[in-house]
Amino acid sequence: MTAFDDLTRLIPPPSQPLWANGDWNEVETALGVELPSDFKQLVGAYGAYHFAEFLTPLTPFGGRDLLVGPAKRLLDQERDFRDSNPEDCTYPFYPEPGGLLPWAGTDNGDRVCWLTDGKPDEWTVVCWNPRDWYYDAHPVGAVEFLIGWLSGHISTNVFPDAAEFAEED
């Protein structure tokens, strides 16, 4: 049993996921990094699925450039703030070595990133609020983070628990 199997039992994938398929080699070449295998599996099964109607993986396929283009602009967008406020920038930004690389976003504008240090399948998930400049690291991969957040076993100070969205329904 894998973490991905646990996720599909918790949240069955859509029968026709939006923006789920494409050329991963092309994406990884454009980024200059290999991506974690669980993320590729997640996108292949769920595409741009809106988990808990709040958190969406940044699929690199389909009608909008959600992953590659924004990742390539990240450092330039944050450079001035970091230069003026280095104490608020805990981590480097992609494409810097070990930099944050967003793999999901929330309706609040928060980012769920990888800390791209080491082997891709061992990257740490870092939740980041780019408005108030705080971070919360979780030593798990993308799918394990999703399962933990959706099931209430992982909480972050960056955005609400998934259970709060279920209570609103």
C-alpha cells in the first residue's frame, strides 16, 4: 500500500481529470530539475483538482501555465523583497540551489512548495504565505502532505485545516 493508494481511497480521482497529461521530460527540461515521482502520479490522476475546494496542484499541462512559467519568475518576483528583508526569507528561491519550488496553491494565495535540496523523492514540503512571510516545513512529499492535511494529521500555520472547509458545506 502506497501513500498514493491512501489518497485515492480518501479522495477518488475524477474520471476525466483536467490538465492531467503531457510530456514530463519536456517539463523537467524546462525547469532544469527532475520532479518527484509522487507529484507526477498526483497530476496524472487528479490534474488541476481542487482539494477541499481550497488547494490545487500546479499542473504543468493544459490550458494554463501553472508550474513552469511561474517557477521561472519566482526568484525575480521575490528578489527585491529578499534583498531588503533577508531576515524574512528563510529559504532560497528556485532556481537557486535548494530553493523553494511551488507545486500547489491555495485560494488564499498561499504556496505549497518543495525545498529542492537532495533527491526529488526526498524533498520536504514547505507551506509559504508570501503576503506575511512565514513558512512551515513538513518532512514529507506532496502526496503524503495532501493525505495528512486532508485527514487532519498534518496542520500548518500558513492556511486552515481541510476540516474547516468540510464544516462550511
